Amino acid sequence: MRDMRINIAEAEAALTQRPLFSVSAERVFILDEIKSKYNGLPQPLRFSRTLGELLCRVSTPVEPHDLIAGRAVFRELDPQEEALFESFIASPDYPPNDTFLGSGHCTYSWETVVEEGITGLRARAQGTLAALPPEDSDRKIFLQATLELYDAITAYALRYAEEADRQELPVLAQNLRDAVLSAPSHFASALQLLWLITLINCAYITENPTLTVGRLDKLLYPLYRADVDSGILTEDGASELITDYYCKHNLIMGRGEHQLGDETNSTTFKRILNFDAPQYLLLGGVDSSGSIVENELTELFAQNIVPSFKNPVIVVRYVKDMDKRAPRLWSILSGKAVDSSALMFYNDEGVTAAFEKIGLDPSEAREYAHFGCNWCSTGANGAWMVGGPGADKFNKSLPKDQRYVYNRVYAPHGWAEDFMISLRALSQLPPERISIDELYDIFFSRMERCVVEKLENTSRELAHRRARPSAVLTFTDLFLPDSLARAECFSASAKYHFEIQAFQMFGTTVDCFIAVDKLVMREKRLSLERLIEAAEANFEGYGYVLALCRKADKYGMDTALSNMHAARVAQRASELIIEKSRPYFEREGLFLMPSIQSDTWHLKYGEEYGATADGRLAGRAFSQNTNPSAGAAVNGITAMLNSVRCIPKGGFVSGALNLDINKSEFDSENGRRLFGALLSTHLNLGGLHAQVSAAGAETLRAAQEDPQSYRHLRVRVTGYSGVFVDICKRLQDDIIQRFE
């Protein structure tokens, strides 16, 4: 077996030692030179000509240890180049502004890519073009640009093949040619094609691409099996290819963290488009018919996960009883989760049940994908409204008073703020109307207003997109059969369009309901007025009230009262979102996806907002994702997981759980078995999600004090992982608190 240590070491060095202010210099300087060259053309042709010229001119470096070809060149700039770079990104002709439209937070029809290759996709586009009437200029331009882009991709791959020949790597050169001159006929050439497509988008087109790279165990298994059976490929050979594929994903990243980082402590997406963007690789689950996907290739992709890597994020679609049905595979996956922060687990049945409640056919629901941070999507037949390809251009073309607004302007700090507004409204009612049920009604009337407004906004924008669906071309459209058949951008013509309806600060909100119910309604130890006064005073001078609020049951303690409110809040939110979406879904294929997530907004929003009824002080962080508030899970990890499972099964399409464990407790052989049993039990009992960080507060504090000795340390941030010592201190401190 080939020694892959060189490949792995190179990728690790890119993640931890690349200069912080590295830039994709070739991309910047070539695009700066040609950024206005094609300004007179429609966007599709402007895109195809600009990208085509860029791909003809960038380097195609090949190293002797490459099994998969495809790299981008990153380096620091001298002062004169830095000034040019700053001028370039400030220019109104900066290509991502209008030419290179976002092509991330989505998934392609990777099955079609592998089955037909670039040549087959090109033939599809050519066939649609030949059938169009002469006067259909928008669609003709759309397809002409598409054909030019297929040719540009092919030429780019063939340049790599020539370089591989010069490096005396004939197998690599042949794989590159096989990848683009016909449908890939082998595992190696298919994996090579998938990487080149990913590289072009993530290194040269899209800021924060966050691309789903497919269900590779399902997609590539027929080619893998045929190659092994014919003797062309061994299991070791497949492992080497998979490892190098993983390595390549980490070579295109920068340093730092993108949600709370800035230009002083992070590379930023302006310098390296993919600097902190995860790509999501799905394993396991069921296929459209409901058959389980797990196979030998699933195990190989799992076995070759490199714990020190950030990318790609491995999304395990867990089918009930995987631990019993495939114990070896489960041992590998759960063990890797202890070592690597780049894994997450989804309950396949829970996700598909939620999509079915929304209205998808079961076969479509089973083909869901994970498309960014902590969200699931309808895969290649669905478009994310606010963040999907071309969305910004469509939105900017609307009159200002009709543009889509993502953030709520009347309660911008999430649902905990809505709760406090609702609590004040409740206090103004006559005494006979004051009850916990009334509080629920007031709160959810606010949620209903938010949901209805979002649906109205997205529906209006979708109608605008559909008025001229071929005016915009994105890289995504090249890899979707429906886009090629219709000659329309999938941001306009996808079968489904969706927006995320996130329940942010879920734990804090539930704790507020618990405190009011327990202290005001049940035990009558406080009046509403006194509780509100105390919170508005940040509990200063109200020490007794603060003590009561903090001693009240909390979500995460696994008590009857806390579990009841967690279930009640979650159930009502889910039902409201799905019910209000239903007419839009039936009429337009448009819906809101019920989700419980906050990413890192729990920090910013918490810093900006005052005290809340659960005893949280002003400026303190809110709860994150589906996790309890900091310090609430006092009865241990099992009680915490029991509480999380009160969220109704099939109620939410996604809902992230940061499962933070002390690695020293699970780092033995027996400890790993115990952790595997803990995680599988959670999922078998209906838990929706888990993403694991295994470290420990003491280790993390030591890393803050001596970062150079802990550059290997990776932690889960939210839907992605990070090099702990490269994360800003306030986020480091928040992550440490998660382990306490």
C-alpha cells in the first residue's frame, strides 16, 4: 500500500501553517485584468467567457504524490499586490458581484455527472438548444453559455492531464482524460471528475461555497464493485484514492473562522473563496425505495477519515439499529467521532418523516441532502431562496421596497426576545386571562406573524424569478438535468423552493416558559410584574427573584416539567410552520423548513440583549442550537439527551446538537464502546442529530495559553469544525463553556 503520509502532512500544513493572509493570487490578478472585458454581454455569456478565460490561464500544478489532480495556488502578497487586491475587491466589477453568482449551499445531481460525464451533460444541453425556436433568445444564450462552460471544464482537465504526463504520472493523466472525454468508467476517474468540479466552484467561483459533494458510497459503489471484481482496483487502492480526495478538500482552505472571525484574525472569503467553507459528504441512509445503502464503500470512506482534517464534513445518515446491523461500520464511525470533529449524525427516519409532513413524496424525502451548517434540504431538486445560486442577483433586481428580507426587524434577537415581549403583553391582560396557555398563544401569534411574512416575501420573490428564468446562469445549472432540459436557472425553476425557519435560542426560550409556569402560575411565588421588573433591571436589587429563576427546572435536566414544555414549544412551532407553508407548497412548491439552530448567533444576540425570565443576565450568551443553556444540564449527559429527545420526531427537518465529551473519559477501547453505545442509543430512540467534539475544558484552556503546542486540536463550531487556536477568543471561551 502506498504511503499517504506525504499527502496528509501537506493537507495538515495547509490547515495550520498557511500564512493567515494568503490570497488566491492567480484568481485575483487574472480576474482583475479581465473583470470588465465582457461587460456588454448578458450574464450567462459574461460568466462563461470570464470563467473560461480564467480556467485557461490559472496554473495546473501536479505533485509527484498526487493520486487526484486539482489544486489552487495561494500565497502572501507584497504591499503593491495587496493594494491591488484591495482595489479589486472594492470594484463594482468584482466578478462575484454580478458575473460569478453564488453556486453553493446546494447539491448537484452527482448521479447524472457520474453516469453521463461532461460529454453526456453537454449532449443534453445541445439537444435542448437544437429544439428551441430562433426567437427564444434567453434560453439560447443560457445554453450557449452552458456549452462554453463544459468546453472550459474539459480543456482545464486536459491541461492537468498534460502536466501529469510531464510529471511522468501516466495513470493520473489517463484518469483525467477518462474523466472528461467520456462518462467515467472507473472509480478513480469518477472521483477525479467529482473533485475537479468541486475545485472549480470552491476555488474560483463562489464565496463560501459550502457544497454538498454527494452520497459517495451510494453513487460510486457500482464502479468500485466492478473495478474490484475485475482486478483493476484493490481495497487498498480505493483507500488511497479516498484519502487523497480528502486531502484535496483541505488544501483549498485558509485559516480562522468565518462567523465570528474578521479580516484581522481570519483569511476571509475575499482572499480564499473556500477558506472556512465545509463541503458535506453523505454516507449511509436509505435510497429512494427505502433500501439501506450501507456497503463496503461506506466502510472505506469511514475508515479513511483523517481526524486532523476539517474538510469534508462527513454526514452519517443513521438508519435505526445500524449499531446492531453493521457493528464493524458503527465501531469505525463512532470511534472516528471521538477522534475527529468533522462528523455529524442524522436520524434518517426523523428527517424523512419531517419532509413527508411538509408534503414531499416518500421517495423524494429519502433523497434529502445536508446543504450547509446544520440544515437538510430536498437535494438536487430544491433551491434555497435566500442563499442559493443567483438569489442575490434576483433579489437586487426587485424594487427596494419588495426585496426579500431575511432577518426580522421587530424582534431581531431571536425567539427569547419574542418571549419577553409576549410576557409583557400577558401582564397587560385582565387577571382572569393570565395563564400559561395565554402566554403560549401570544408567543405563537408572534411566530405566526413572522412565518406568514416570510412566506409572502419568498412567494413574491419567487414569482419575480420565474418571470425571466433563463436570464441567470450559475455553475450549479451545469449539473442539473432539469436546468438543461428547461434552459432555466434552477433558482427560478427548481421543483421545490425553501427557506429556513429557524427556532433560535430554543433552550433559553423553553427555560423562560418553565420559569413563568413554575414560579408565577403553579407555585405563585412571583407575580408577572415583579418578574418583569427584575428582568428589566437585569436582576440588580432582585437577588431573591434571580435565585428563584435560576433554581427553576431547566431544559436539559430531564424533569417532567422541563420535558413537557420542551415538547410543547417544539410541537407547536413545527405544526405552525408546516401548516402555514402548506398552501404555498401545494401551489408553488414553496415551503419553510422547520429547524432548531442558531449557529453562533447565540453569542452576538446574547451580547446585545437584556436579561430574560430564566435568570439569564443581560449580555450573556443564549442557548445554542438544540442544546440546553450553559450550565443547565446538571443531571449528566444521559438526562440531557433524554431532554433533547422531547423534540417531536418528524417535527423538524434539522436541529443541531453539539455533543461535547471529555476525550479522556472515552479514549480507551472500552470508553469508545461506551460512547458508541451512548450515541447509537440516542439515535435509535429517535434523537434527530448529534455532532461531536471530544476535548475537555482543561485541554482547551491549555491551548489558549500555548497555541503552538495545540495546533492539532480541532473542535466543533456549529455545522463545521475549526482549528481551535485559530478561533477568536470569545468563541473559544464559549466552546470551553460547553465542556464545563
